[in-house]
Amino acid sequence: MNILLKNIHIVSPEQKLDKYSDILIIDGIIEKIGFNIATTIKPIQIINAKDYTCTPGFYDMHVHFREPGPTHKETILTGAAAAMNGGFTGVLCMPNTEPPLDSPYIIETFIRRYSNLLADIDFTGCVTKNRAGKELSAFMSLSDAGVKGFTDDGSPVEDPLLMRYALEYCVQLDKVFIQHAETTALSNKGAMNEGKVSTSMGLRAIPTISESVMVARDILITKFIKGARYHLQHISCADSVELIRNAKKNGLNVTTEVCPHHFILTEEACFGFNTNAKMNPPLRSEHDRQALIEGLRDGTINVLCTDHAPHTDYEKSMGFYEAPFGIIGLETCVGLSYKYLVETNVISFKRFVEYLAVNPRKILKIETPKIKEGEAANLTILNVNKEWKINKGKFKSKSRNTPFNGFKVKCKPVAVINKNQIYFSDL
């Protein structure tokens, strides 16, 4: 693959790059960065990129690709296509599959099978066997197989002793512990946030303390274990933001992520029993949404991710209690995050790139791609000023469960480059 990107805006925060230049890529390697690059190499694809911006490839550290298991919803191949279409060159798959990813053999098989895809497909391993919360998985074997971290996502690690042991193993293996923070006795099989909306709809609900109580406990255990790294998934409420903020101030290595649906929508999106607004953790109050925005503004929150959770139209057409939690997000994240964070001056474009490309990899101890001569090209290319409308009919995901269809957004993915391949977005 030979490509010449002409007059493209390069933004790479770690390298302190913010400039216009040509980029010549030969056989997937950045051969030259400069002005008026000429080459006699053929064949070569020349792209007039004066309206485009390139960054290190975006990385989503929270996706569900349903393989092994209900692959009628998504496969690793269709999920990778959705990622590339949405501007991502890498993803981290959660282990709540069928069977769960507690087997080194499955991890090794998948890494080998999908290593040639443009998108980097990484995996987490289960904290507990079968995600049952009773007995720890084979941490060392899973680490040797190549997992990037440990989580029982979709389920919390509720047993405090197992939580302690898991963190201690993660320290030994230099892996991050990734927690779905939920106290299930407090969430009480609820379907949405506890508040005025749930009361008016007559629905059993999930209070914010179901999340924040677990976060508070986890922070204390993390403090107790020297060298522990704790990452809180899909933060949703104000109390959790404040707990993480204070933990950081006290020098603990704690990080967290947020999804666009939590900082854009509130519980009111559930009115009309809209199952595409049903997720776990649930959409919260306006007060919580504003706290998430402030957490993004001041850096308490480190990562933008999607929690891409595909479900069929049939499943989402069930009653509100019966319908599964979750929405897809790989093909909406970039446009939504730019519109509601960068355009509103919550964060700068540089911070936007850090949240999508740099920080996820830092947390997982994956090297951030460099836009530098001699380095492999791993790039996300955007038309930052392009306004576009989200159209789920253009998604590459097998599923269509999104509350954002028809939303007008800005910053359109153009292409991704990785592993000597290029993919042009069709959004």
C-alpha cells in the first residue's frame, strides 16, 4: 500500500505535533513527512487532504463483539468493520461472551485468527471463572495468552476478598483491573435510573448508589494494595466522579471512561419506554450528566469509549424489563463526542485526541502510534469541519440499536490506516 497524503493537518499530542504537511506512506511505513513530497514509486494513491486532519489511530477500550456466542448480533469481523467505519484502528473486547473469555486457548486462537485485520483486536480476560464471581480465573495463563487487562464486565466483582486477590495478581502481572462498578443488591434488578422519570413510568429502578458504593469500596482496596491500577468502566453519576477525583488527588492510580450516551442523554430519553435508551449503568439525571461534563473538562475522566453492545431489533422491541441493556456506539462516537465536547468548548481538540487515541493505550500499556518517519502508519483521518447526519442504514455493525439515528453531528471519519491497509469510511 503506497499513499501520499497531500497537505494534511497532523495532530499528535504526545509528539507535540500540530502542523500541516505531506505524508508519504510506502508499504505501510511512513517514509517521509514534509512539504511538496514527490515520488516516482508506482502504483501510488495520492489523496488531496487539505480539508483533513490525521491523528494517531483511535482506540476504543470497551466493546462487545459477541464472539464466541450470539454472533447473529455481531462477530469480530463485523465489529472490526464497524470500528474502522467509525474511525477506530483498535478495540478492546470485553469477556462476557458465551462461553466467557476465561480460557487462554480461546484468547490465543482469536489473537492468531484476527491478527491480519486492519483494526487491532485486543482482549480482556475474565477475573473470575465463567464470570460467576466465585473463583479467580487463571490470571497467569491468560496474561501469557495476551490479554490486556482483567474484568468481569457486565458483572461486578462483588466479593471484596476476590477483589483484593485480583488486584494483587494484576500488580504482579502489570495489568490493569477493569471494574463494572455495581452493587447488585442495590440495583435490585432495576431497568433505569431511580428518580422522577422512573416513578412516573412505574418502573423498578437503579439508584446511583448502586455504582458509587462499589466505587468507594474499590478505591479503598486499591489504596491498600501498593502499585494497583484500577480502571472504572462507563462512569455514570456525580458521586462516582467526585470519588475518582479525590482518589487521583490522593495519588492513587485510578482512571475512568465515559460513553457519549451518558454525557449527552438523560433518563428522560426513556420516556415512551424507549428501549434504545436502556443501558447499564442507566442514563442518569441532568445533575449527573453535568458532573460527567465537568469530569471531562478537568481531566478526572481519562477516556472516551463506546461500550458498543449490539442487540437485534427483535430483542429491543420487547417490553422495557425484558429488553437487554445496551446500545451500539462505534459508528457514532467520533461525531457525537466532537459536537458535544469540542464544539461546546468542554475540551480542546488535542484533549479529544488524547481521550480517544492516547489515554486508552496508556492505561493498557500499549504504545501509542507515532506519526514519524520510519514508523508504521496507524492513523485516523477526519474531516473535522464536515457536518453529517447519523444514518444507521450506513452502519457496518450487524445491529442497529442506537438512540442517535438522525442526530446531526460534526467531524466525520474519512479513513483509517493500519497494518499496510486503508479503509474509507462510508458513514
